[in-house]
Amino acid sequence: MIAWRILAPALVATVFLAGCERPTGDFGRAEPSVLHDRLMPATGELIARWDRREVVSDFNRTDREVALRDRAWALVRAPHSRDWFGATLVELERTRIIPEVDYAFDPKGYYNFLRRDAFVSSETRWSRAIADMRADAGLIDPFWGEARRVREDDALRLRALDQRHGSAPKELQNAYSRIDENARVADWVWRAMRLRVAAYRDAIDRMMVETPSSRRMEAEQAWMDLRDAIGRAEAGMPPLPRRGAGETRPSRYTKSESIDEKVPQK
């Protein structure tokens, strides 16, 4: 405990001095980075475990769990939204250095970003919004396909625990913590998509006041396609019990919430 209290400030300072935004390569994919793949996650796990008293699993991740987190990051911090979605905050939350802060993100931030960008014409701004909505819609199905597969693996994990006798308390804790962590990843993407839908809705409405365009119907169709893609992806995923992981925020899988509800604000 003493070593952690001494080491944590130094680790966090190193992270901030080195820069927090995750490096990206072709097509917005994350590039390998010792800082972002090892140092920051290790620091975040220490902070989450000892400072915020959150559950943290020591289990190795399955290939599907790794893919789930990569796809989640591509959605939560999509390349086209980097200037308005807070890439640094997303990276700090991804690595658990800070707690969940996305609840406080303002849907109006997207249109504020569009207004600041020096587009050649107002029609280009409409084109950008339409392209962004279509890009998000294209990322939904691959993520939720991976999320369903991870959910199936978690169900197998629970079944194996139920059938096994004499599991050590540490093994039980790690298993339940990993199930909780996987659900948190899906929760985060779900909240991000609710924010994104609200942000695009706000942008369309405000652009029609500031720079009206005949492309509104095209934008409305892109918005509805995104909303429908999220709704379809969430269908067929019944609640998965989260057992024995300690005091945690309930997963949306245990609630009857939908994409049509308002984005939570603080």
C-alpha cells in the first residue's frame, strides 16, 4: 500500500508529460504503444483498485475480449470525432486512470466543433455531418457482434464456475470481476452511442436554423439509419447476471433502457 501511494503520482505525471491521446495509424486504428498499452493501463488498474475500490480482474484476456476493447475504442473515440469528443478524456477513461466521466459530455459539443471548423461552404458542413453519421453506423454491427460473442464466453465462464467445486476465492473474484469489466465496456459504448445520436440530432436542428439546406432529408435518413443500427444491435442481448464482484454501478443489461431515452446529464 505504501509503495502504491508513492508510485502512483509519479506514474500519472509520466502519463501527462508524455501525452494522453492514444496514437493512431491507418484508418484510425490504434498503433502499438508501450505507454498506452502497458503503462497507462497498469496505472489505471492500480488507481481503480486501491483508490476508487473498483473491481479489477487479474485474468489474462481472451482474444475476443481484446477485440471487444479495440472495437469499443474505435466507436467511443472515432477518428472523425476526435476534436469534439475529448480524445484525452476518452483515453484516460479507457485506461481507468479516471472514473467514468462520459456522463458529463455535452451533446452540443459536436455542432460547436462543426461551427469552429473552417469549411469552404455551409454545404460542406452538412456533408461532414452526414459522413460522420454513416461512419458511426458502419462500426455498430462489428462491435455488437463481438459483444455478443464475449457475452457467450462470460456465460460459459459462469457455467464452468457453477459446475466446478472448490474454486479458490481469488479465482472466483477474478472471474466475476472480468465479467463486470466486459459489461462495463459494453455499457460505455452504449452511453457513447446515446450521446452521439443526441449530438447529431442537435447538429441537424441547429444547422437548419443557421445554414438551411436541401440536404436535410439526406441527413435525417443518415440519423435514422444510425439510430436503427444501434437498436438492432442491442436486440437479442438478454441481461447477464453480475455476481459477487463487489459494489459496482449496475450494468444497463440489468435495466430496460433503450436508445430512445434521453442522454443522462450532470
